[in-house]
Amino acid sequence: MTKRTRTLWGSLAAAAMISLVPMSGAMADGYWQCVPFARLMSGIQIFGDARTWWSQAVGKYDTGFVPRAGAVLCFKPTGRMNLGHVAFVSQVLTDRVIQVTHANWSIIDGGRGQIEKDVTVVDVSPAGDWSQVKVWYDPIRDLGSTVYPTHGFIYQNNQAVTIAAATSKLALAQNAAVSLAKSAANQVAASVRASSPLDMINQAADSTDRIAALISQSQSSGQAQDADKPQAPR
């Protein structure tokens, strides 16, 4: 068996396996705690329960009481939330209204551990210092009635920004790889339904070559190319 034939059958087997696995977002399917998600989004390298983040930030990160995009809002522990909470600040709308992206807050579809993107948090403290907030609660589609005490904001430093940017690029790369794999699997499945075995192999080979060429072009030039552009004769 030639090297090209072995590679082709390996690609077909991989595509077939991919086609059998449900493709859905890891964030939607997994159970996320607030701490690892906030660390992932911000790049702020603090570990342990959310209630310990504020004290751990001392000497490592700047802290304060003015919201900034990319910072982490650190909640104090309460009776019903005895481990505290941390939330990534995704947008600052006004000096007293922000949006956060955070995990394991609302009960969504009957379960916890979900991620909520760009939800509203309002400063309701008398002094306007973000020491007390109300947070969007998905089941009622509005701000909850509970007032939560907070420590303030932990700000990113240069290292945290670099880690967050690298994480974002990795996530984009993973999404692109999944999209390419799904495209290959769909083309192989279509070939199986509509073609003879020989036609199936030839079509799958062409599809694999086009995807490989697309990846190579994107890595070498960083510019988008037409995936259907004819390849040079082999």
C-alpha cells in the first residue's frame, strides 16, 4: 500500500470518527466554576476559592474600585454564597453599569455551571464605590433583588494580558480546526451516500488536499485564500 493510500484511509477513518461525535460548544456542555473561568478569561493567575482572590492579589496585581474592561470583579462571601464569586469584566457602560462574562451564577435550563456572556451588573452602593452590586439573573430575565457586597476589582498586568490573548488565540485555533474537521467529515459522508467506492476515495482525496492547502496558505501568508482554488498538478 502506498504512502498516499495509507494517508488517505487514515483521513477517512478520522473523518468518520469525527462525524459520529456530537459537535457542540464545550462551554455549553461542560460544568464551569467561576474561578477557573475568570482565570481563563482574564489571564490573572490566582488560584483557590473566589473568597481568597482579593487577599491573594495583594503584591501581585493592582486592585481598585473603578471598573475596567479585562479586570475581575471580586465578590465577598455571603451566607448563600460562602465561597465568594469572581466575574470577568467584559465591558464598561457607565461609571455605575458594567457587563460581565462569568460562570456558575444563574440557573439555566435547570442546571448550574453555565456561562453567561455580557450580562449586566449595577453598582448600587451609596458611595458609588462598587462595594455593593446587583447582578443580572437569567431565570427572571432581569437584575436580581439581592444586593451583593464586593471587594472591588483586580486589574490585569502585562503578563495577564499576554496570557488572556494567548488563550483567545488558542480558542480561535481550536474552533477553526473543528470547523475544518466537520467540513471534511461532511464531504466524506456526502461521497459515501452519492458515489461509488472509487469515486468516494478520489473525492475525499481532493477534499483533503484542499483543506491541507488552505491550512498551509493561512500559516505561511496569514491571508485568507479561496478554498476551491485549483491546486498545482502533483
